Amino acid sequence: MPPESEICGCNGVCKGTILAAIAGGATDLGTVRARTKASTSCGSCTGLVEQLLAHSLGDAFRKPASRPVCGCTELAHEDVRRLIRARGLKSMPAVMQELGWKTSCGCATCRPALNFYLLAEWPETYRDDPQSRFVNERNHANIQKDGTYSVVPRMWGGMTTPQELRAIADAAEKYQVPAVKVTGGQRIDLLGVRKEDLPRIWADLNAAGLVSGHAYGKALRTVKTCVGSDFCRFGTQDSTGLGIRLERRLWGAWTPHKVKLAVSGCPRNCAEATCKDVGIVCVESGYEIGVGGAAGMDVKATERLAKVATEDEAVEIVVAFVQLYRESANYLDRPYKWLAKVGLDWVRAQVVEDRDSRAALVARFDRAQAIFQKDPWAERTAPEARAAFTPLAHLAAEAAE
Ligand code: SF4
């Protein structure tokens, strides 16, 4: 590989730059990251950077068995989660103090992780800290390259109605939305919304019964479906109905990373269920549940978690799987990465084979959902909440009037 070969595509860092940093005294991943920015964005080049370190330094390079969450602590994610549970640590200051954080307030890496771990562990008592979330989750919309936002209402199982489509069209015209795009997750994206218009467009969409699609969040995104037995001559089960049921059960739950589901009505797999985090393929004799698929930077087919005869059992297993993922995955690990660490057999034992464990997971999930299953748009449309979305220049002008 020549020195000009690109290693980190996100930050445009080539092999020669990394080798120069190593020659200049960088002996670990953290130092290479700090000096070159390689591996600081999506992380998919981390293995290559470590290979360059190992090749250049030989035995002098020791790959850590388990990486610390960030520079604020020596503890790995697994240790932090375990100690939050074991010591009953219920706030961010308590975690940082008890676990010997090296900084007083944490950083942009550890705070979002701790915020999630505390939310997942203590749903009844921990209060979400918006300042510990990334900008998209804080604003409940995805920021675009020009500073505008995208707005994606939820469409349960990919279904919509003429009334909902009229409401979306009306909102697009009223707020002069420059682009309306159908997404890969079977919903509609309003692109180019000004930040100050967000609360009003949400209120208009809420009035038509539409809620946030969490397209910006580490949460349930979509449950993609095909038309299934209602309309398709090949359909074996009501895949659309099952998708809607799953989406209504799971929406609103915060997870370590985004979670996408799909349900196909037969093995022809028109909903592409076999590359989702959880994908169900309906067959004449029941439901084949696969997990751990991916179709992004990594492409991976799901692995069979279970086959069950009834829709009820399929739903319970999926809910238990999502809760186990919430309880034990590292923050920012997609399900397929978590599964690679813990093993499918370990997961299957708890969510399929041990019915008591499954029931307990489902109960814990439902307990958390009683608190978290709220539309974030509805909570931010009140006039007093709108100030957070008003540009400072407008506020200053109002104050001067
Ligand atoms: S997956 Fe099967 S049931 Fe669903 S639309 Fe395709 S052919 Fe029909």
C-alpha cells in the first residue's frame, strides 16, 4: 500500500500521515487519533490504523484488551455499565466521582454514553440530560449541510393515509420546504426546514396525528414491511399488521444505536428483512426471526435467532431482544457488533430458550416504555419551548423592540 493510500475516508488521512505520526512518537491509537484525526469519526478504519501501529512498532505496540470509554477514564464501557448497576450509581456526577473520572464534567464522548446507560438502568429516577446528547437528538431533527433540518414523521409499518399525505403536503407548502423525499425506511422526509420553523411544523403535523419518526435518534427508526397476505398472492401472514404492531410497541425507546426492523410476508423478502437489525420472514408455518443484519458501512445478512408459530411469540421475542441489547450493548454498537461480542447463543438462551428470562426482559422494557414512550415533538411545540429553536439574532431583535 503506497503512502498516499487513504486510510481514513471520513477525514481524508492517508497512510503516510499516520506513519509520520508514528515515526514522530505516537505509540498508541489515541495519540495517532489526536495527531492525525484518523479513526476519529466512524471508526471503521480503526483496525487499519492498529495494523500500521503493529507493523511499525512490533512488540512495542500493545493493543489494549478492552478500550477505555474515552480519555476521562481507564474503564471500558462494560465496566462502567457493570459498576453503575452494582454500586447503584444514579447520576452522572455520582458515576464520575465514584469511578474516578479524570475530568470534572466528562467530554463529548463519555457524556452521551453515560446519559444512555443511566437512562437504561434507572428509567424511573434518572432525568435525561439533553446537553449530553448529540445535536440531532437535542433538536429532534437531523441537521443538514446548510444548517437547515430534516423532518420525518413516523409512518407505522410504512402505512399512511390520504389525510396524512395531505397534512405533509400542506406543511411542505406552508413552510416552503425545498425537498420532499421518500426514504428507504418507507416514510417521507421533509428536507431543508429552518430551525425556527421546527416547532410550528411539528405542531401542524401533530394536529394531523403524526408523531416524530426518531429519524435522528439512537432509537427505533422504522419497521419496514411488505403488503403481505392482505394484498399479495404470495403472502403467508399479515406482515404489515405485524410490522405496525412491533413499531407501536417499540417506538420511543432509547437504544445504544439506531435500530431498524423489517417484516416480509414470504421468503421472497420484498421488505429486505434479512439485512436489518431484526428481520422477520413470514412462512406458512410461522415466523422466522433473524437478528444482526446490516446494510450500511458493513453489509451482513441476519442470523436465525428463532422460528416461532405465533405472532404473539414473535413480538415477545423481538421485544426481549431489544431490551437485552439496551441492557448490555456498548453505546454506539449496532446490534450486529454487539452480537459479535456476546455471541448469538448467549442471546438465544435469554430471549428464546429461558421463558422466565424473556418475560423479565419484556417486563423491564414495558416499564421503561411507560416513561419514555412520548412524542418529543409534542413536548416542544408549546410557545415557551419554542425559544430554544429561535436564532439568537431574532431574540436579540425582539428584545431591542
Ligand atoms: S415478500 Fe412475499 S408476501 Fe411480501 S410482497 Fe413480496 S412476494 Fe408478496
